[in-house]
Amino acid sequence: MKKHIYNEQNDLHYTLHGDVYLPDLAAPENKYPPLGKYGMMRRTYLKEQFPAHYNWMV
């Protein structure tokens, strides 16, 4: 059996793991955009003044 295959129908590459071909998928690098000045200020405020709420949000 081939170690790597390509499926043209769904445009995915697959790698053989044991007896099963699994798709070669990768998660995006940055899920969220970077925080701006006011986002960082809000995070610091919540962390200092409301730690329970901050931990719940994280």
C-alpha cells in the first residue's frame, strides 16, 4: 500500500497510519486576531479586579 495518496474529488492528501488513511489536516496559525490597546487594557482590568470572571472567560 502507498504511504501517501491524493484524492482529486475533495482535493485532500492522505497518509497511511496502520491500516487506515487519515487526511493531512492542519489547524490555522492564529485563531483570533491580536488584541489591540483597549483589548489588552480590558484583559488586565478583568485579571486584577475580577479574577473569577477572567478565569471563566479564558
